[in-house]
Amino acid sequence: MIAEFSKRSRRVIALSAATFLTPFALVGAAHAADTDAAADPAPAAADGGGLGDIVVTATRRSESVQKVPISMQALSMEKMAERNVKGLSDFAALMPSVSFAGLGPGRQTAYFRGIVPAGGNYASVGYYLDDIPITGTSVPDIFVYDMERVEGLSGPQGTLYGAGSLAGTIRLLTNKPKLGKFEWGYDTDLNKYGKGAMGGQLATYANIPFGDKLAARVVAFYRKEGGYIDNTPNNGKFNNGQPSTLNLGDTNPLTSYTLDNSKIAKKDYNPVTMYGGRLSVLWEPTPGWQITPQLAAQSQTAYGYFGYDPRVGDLQVHDYDLTRRMDSWYQGALSVHGHIGDFDVVSSTGYFGRKVHLQNDYTYYTVTYDGFGGGYESYLQFFDKSGCTGSGSSTKCTTLLNPTQYYEGWRYEEKLTQELRFSTPKSWPFDATFGGFYQWQKTEVNNDYGIHGLGNIAGYTQACAYSVTADCSGNETTLDGFGIPTSAGGTMVLGTPAVKRDAYYLSESNTYTRDAAIFAEAHYNLTPKLKITGGIRYFWTDLKTVGFGGVAATAHNTTTTLNTLTGTYGCPTPLPANARLTCLNTNMLDPNSIGRYKEQGETHKIAINYQLTPTKMIYANYSTGFRPGGFNRPLRIRRAGLPTVVASVDPYKSETLTNYEIGFKTTWNNIFRFNAAIYMEDWSNIQYSVVIAGTQGAGMTGNAGKARVYGVEYDADLKLGKVTVSTSGAYNNAKLTGNFCNFAVDMTSFKISQLASCAQGETTGSPPVSTVAAVDGTRLPRQPMFKGTTSVRYDTTYGDYKAYLMAAALYQTNATQDLNTYDNSLLGNTAGFTTFDFTAGIKKDTWSLDIYLQNAFDKRGGLTTNTFCSITFCSGSSRTFPVRPQIFGIKFGQKF
């Protein structure tokens, strides 16, 4: 094992070193080193034949990306267009320090430098559309069009960007209206996945001036992406938890329902449709003042899964119910920029709303639990009343509802933000930015885990409730029940089975969050070439949640659930429509309170940079990041043959991240640019979601301990005449420092807590669970140790035509999928892969024509692996989410 690990490590290090040294080899062969560093010319304009420059606002002021003393990447719209970037998954691939996980469009989360939390209420990466944060644990898949640039800021950015930027920040900056200039353009795209379906898009923009003080910019787009996952036909009974072989028979004698997906089986069943637009207005009422309102909106509908089951086939699945996600959002923003005296002032106000309706096949959850001795499907053996005959002891019900579950969820998000920033006058000996921030959020979540038709089951007459032998002398009782009495070998269950609608299990919650902060960041030149930067942010966060999660019996409980409508315990079931969040509460142990969490703290940074020459800088950066903790609701513990108990769970602690970084940014004769950073990050109190045995699949969040990341990032560009070589990469060695202890229930105190001793060994259970979830030195999940991309572009002219050819490669090593060692062994690692893209284009005057072939050799690179329920139980039906398969397209556009 050690020899194998060493061999693998040597390969990764060798690959990293080779890629890291590529720019040096190229420049050494093409250009001798400068003999007079001070003579380096400043970067030329983009059309001047050199590399050009990108102006960024990462520090809330405009400056060259080469002058910012942090590790960051900026992708211009031209760069993104040539790499066919359309959304998060595309530009994340071009940022070596960024990895991402998720289940498809709108269900993805980005990470920086291996900092991949798996729990908590806050994201670890800040996500901004212009100056307005839309940060969340998953973010909308914003269509990238008519953008000025995308910025990726590595490392903690808490000083200027808040608690949601623990590990980094991604900013999407749109093109703003221009005064006194009319321009418009459009772009079309027609494409097809190699073995999949056709797709295309139409996008247009226009900049319209109204006099010399007012202008508007309008963007509109429609995009259709063809599918590439096949839902292949399959039918058969449950097969003892073996979902990939459902047609082989059934080992559960209680099962009598045959699965059949023929009605929804379809080739290329995961298409995506998206449309939306933006409207922004620029008004300059007086010199030095700009008022810019903006409205952006987008709607996306994605069908099917974007992962596949290798046990079924390449890019194939067996799904038995509708899977569809409808995701709509809008953002209204108002930016006011002006001067008060000599102070620069910026006010940014934003309101963000999002609605998500998700329907998901949940058959594999049922199939998995059906394998546990037949108990689960017996537990969900529901008979339709319309199929019952006879009365009293002779009642027989033979029409079994399809017991397989489906999921349907509704999520509504609202976010109001306000930030006010001031910058000191330019005449002062130092420059500083300071201000305040406020944010209010509401998230409403409604999750139904249901069975079709369950809500329509009604009671029927059954002799003496349970008895089928006694003579009840006509004392028959009308029951609100269903099924066959247990005394007759059936599965009679008293009470309405659906807690609401068709939901067997229901989760409803409203979460309210308020965040406030004051911040300041200042720069001071100690000497003309030596600058020091310091910053601090003090914040307050307040989170509260009210809601419910459970089955009908939970709602009807007369000792732990308070009905605030009547002042008594317990709720009527099925729940009436107006009972939401007024009769049910998340805190079963204290029904008069709601789940609440408050915290305040600070983040800070200090950086020093030395400008060796106008085009060469070295810097050192120390910064901290913070992610608030939260509360856990009590959990019901079910034990075989024993009463159900309610166990309390401690709140989980806030995370902190400390970053130590040194780097340099250099440009040589405006034909070679090379930037690199070396860093170490200490991560404490990792927030991690776990499922405790006996909690009916309910999860909680705990703290997994500490970790440390050692890494290096770089990016380089070399322009030799008509050839431009660009490369970037990141190596991250991210590991636990100390053991991650499992969580368990103390049946004496009825409290769930982390095992304090964490002695290596096993607790009883099936399968046995180690008291150590992950030992010291365990690799952090979902982050490849090395990720890099390289492109070679050739530009030429033919008379009045400009043409180019480009080839690009993306490479990343393997990645683990879960921090828990046992769970990761069930999922397995995703393998490393390399993909190649080819693009060619020609343009003249106002028009341009491009053709592209992405993932040219159709490599099935796996990004993440996910399951339908707890990994321990559902790993047998896991899905692999790959990079997009081969896709060919042609683009045509005009700009006027």
C-alpha cells in the first residue's frame, strides 16, 4: 500500500512539475531573459500585438489584475467565448483551484483549494452577480453572455466579501451601458452531442443611448441543450435492494408490485431549456455621479438526471418516475456611484428571488430499503380502498398501490442586500475602503417524499378494529385506516398514511437569516515600491428556523408536537393547507421555541507587496475566513422492539480558515506573463452532515475536526508572433489533521454527540461502524490533487479575413468522494482524466464564424458520485456525474 501510494504520488508530483515548468521551458526557448528588468515595458493594449491586460475590481477599485496582491484569475468575455463557456461548470473548469459538485444545472456548488464542506447553512464560496451576492449552498446556473469578465478569487475573502466567502469568491461582471454610443449584436449556436441530441441558442444585446446623460443596455437569450443520458427500458419486481438488476426476480415474499418504466423510457432524456435577459440603465444626472438600475431574470427547465449508472450502461440509467427541475430567478439591483466632498461613495442595493420546483424519481430509495428483510415494503404496503371487497372479518383488499416513492419539492428564496462603501480621497497618503453591509434572507422549503395516490386512501369498516375471529355482535367500527389487519397476516395501519398531499414523509421549514457587518481595508506605501495592506470585517449573524419533518404519526404525536392553532399537542392529519408552520415546530423538546442560532466575530487580513519593476511584483498574504455554525433539531430514534425516543443534538460550531500565501506576478517584454502562488491553509471545525442509525434517514450537522491544505497555483501566457500558449494549474494536498470521530446516541441521556475518545475499533451494528470515521491524514474529498488546462492558439490573416485555430486540454487527477473512509470505500474514487477541445474561427468586418469540438475523444471523466440516500445503504445505486460528452457545434454572430 505504501509503495503504491508513493508511486501514485510521484506521478502526480512529476506531472505537476512538468506542467508548472512548461512556461519556463517555452520562454527559455523563445526569448532570452531580460538583462535590465527595469526596462520592462508596460502591457500594451489588447490589439497592440502583445498579451494585453485585464482590469479587475477584486479589491473594490479598478486596477490591473497584475497589481492585485492575491491569487486570482480573470476570464475575459473573449477568453470565455473561445472556450465556449456558458455557465458555472464551464468557467469552473478553466479555474484550476476551483472544483465543483452537484447533480446538474442549478444544483451545483463550487469549491476552492480543497475546502469542501459537506454541511451547514452557509456556502463556503461567495457568488456575486456584479456587486450583489447571490451566495447559497447551490447557486443558479447563470448564462454567461455579454459579460465583461468572470473573476475567481482564491483563499478567504472575508474582509470585503463576508462570511459566505470562507474559501474564495466568484464574481460575474456584466457589461454596463455606454453613453453616447449605439451598438448591438447577436450570436447563434447550433450543436449536437456526439451520440446525443441537437441543441442551440440565440442571444442578442443592444446598447441604446438617450442623449448624453442616459443609456440602456438590453440582453435577451434562448438556449436549448440536447440530452445525452438515455433512460433505457426495464421492468421487473424489486430484487432485494439490487436496483440495477430489477428484472431478475424478487426475494421479498411480501412484494407483489412489478416495476415498469416503459412509459417514460426515452433516449437523450435530459434536455435543458433556458431563457432570460437583462435590462440595465445608466444615468449621469451631474458630473461625477452615476445611477445604474438593473433587472436580470432567467428561467431554466432541466429534465432527467445528469449522472449515469455504469451498472446499467454508458450514459444510461433506469428511472421509473418523472425527474424535472424548474428553476426561475430574478435580481433587481441599484448602484449609485458618486462623490461626497473628496470621498468616493458607492451604494449597492439588491433584491434576489428564486423559485425551484423539483420532481425526482425516488424508486431506488424504496428498492434499497426493500432489501432489509422485506420490512420496508411491508411497512409501505398500501392498499387502495377501491380494491377492497367484503366487510367485517371477510374484508379483503387486493389492489396494491405502487409503493415506490417519488420526491417533489418547492423552494422559495428571497434575499435583500444593502452595502455602502466609502473610499478616501486620492490626495491622502494612504487609500482605504470602508463601509457597512446588511442582508436579510428567507428560504421556504417544502419537501414531499410521497407515494402516488396515498393521499386518497380513506377509512373503511373493519370488525372490532383488529379482530377477525371474535363475534363482535355488530360492534363494527369505522376506522381511518387501510390495509389488511395484522392478525390476518396483513399490514393494517391505523391513521391516515399521508401527512399531507401524497407525502408519506414531509419536511417543511422557513429559515430566516440576518447578516450585518462593518468593514475596512487600507493600503499604504511604505516606500514607492513597497505597499502594505490591512483589512478587518466585524460581523453579526442571526439564523432562525421553524418547521417540521416526519411522518403522519409524528405530526399526530400528542406529547412532543404543539398545535398552536388550538393550544393542544398534536395536529390533525392529513394536515390542512393552513396548518403549515403554525401547528408544527422543528424543536420537539421545546415546542414553544424555534430553532435559533446567533453569532458574531471578525475576519482580517494583512498583505505586503513589493513592486520590483512596473511589471514584476512579489507579495505575501495572510487572511482569515469564517463560516457561521448552526443548530440541529432533535431527532427521533427508532429501536427494534422498543419505544421511539427523542434525542437532543448539540449545535455545530463555526468554521475558520487561515491562509498563508506568498506569490509573484510578472510580465516579460509583454510577450510572457507568469504568476504563481504557494499557500498553506488551516481549516478548523469542518462542518459535516451525518445520518445517525435509527433516525429514519434524518441528518444532522457536526464538526469533523481540522484539516490542512498545502498547494501551489499558477497561470502563464506566452505570445510568440501568431502563436499564443496559455496554461494554468493547481496542486492541492488537502488532508485531515487528527481523527474524525463518528457520532452516536447516548441512550442514558438521550443525546447525540461525537465520540470523545474516538478509540479505533467498531461499534455493533450491521454493517459494523468504526468509531473513527476518518483517521489523521485522510484526504479531503472532491478535490483533485492536480488540475490544469493548456491551450495553444494560432492567429493569422487572409486579406481582409482574420482566422484562428486553437487546441486545448483539460486534465485532473482522481478525487475521493466522501470524508468518511467507509462511505468512500463504498462509492470509490473518481478516476483522473484528460479531455481535448478544438476550435477554429474566421471573421471579417462585423461578422464571425466559429466551429468547435469539445471533449473530442469522448472521454467519460467523472466529476462526482452521488447516491439517493445514505451512502451506507444506497451506494449500490450510485450515479456518476461526468464531464459533458463529445459535442460539436457551429457559431455565427455579428456586432454592429
